[in-house]
Amino acid sequence: MNKRSTKKAIRRICGDVAGECIVASHFIKGVSTEEMHKIVIKVATLQTISLEKVSVAYDKIPSDFGNKHEYNKERRRYFKKAFATLHKEVEAKLQEIVKAMNAALPQEAKDANKKTTE
């Protein structure tokens, strides 16, 4: 995955999660609107921080290596590791956000969700 597609994915996922919070706060009776607004702010913060981390730069130059092939190989490895780490961080934060979203729902909405998944 390259920087461009990674940034698009982060924006899409965070937008979807924030949208779900906004819809829930307006259309589900008994939902904690205040909590949903706090969650939207957490999602926006996650998006901003994650997008900044995507713009990481490789700190070495081709002359640091024996040849261009070694440089490219090491550069790809570096970015692959950086993106994997970012992916794990974003996934962990999203899991926390989903738990907070579920906690903000009233019990009857949770029960209705369980019925639709069974």
C-alpha cells in the first residue's frame, strides 16, 4: 500500500465511523448524544494524527548503500514496517472507539443489534 491509498483509506474509515456516530446521535432514541460527540472528536483526532504519520520520510540516501538495488530494497522494507505499525495503531484506536460507541447506546438498541446479527 502506498502513501496515497493509505491516506484515502484512513479518511474513508474515519469518515464512516464519525458518520455512524452522527446518525446514531440523531436517530437512536436514548443514545448519549454528548458521548457520541466526544467520540466524533476522538475520530477526528485519530485521523489527523494518522495522516501525519503516513507522511514519514526515509532518512537515508542512495550513497549510504553499495548500490541502488540495496537502497531500494531497504527503503521498501522501511516503509512496509512503518505502514504495518501505523495499521496496528489505527486498528487498536478504532477498537477503542467502537467500544465507546457501543457503550453510548441504550440497552434496547444493543438488544436490537444482537437480534439482527443472529
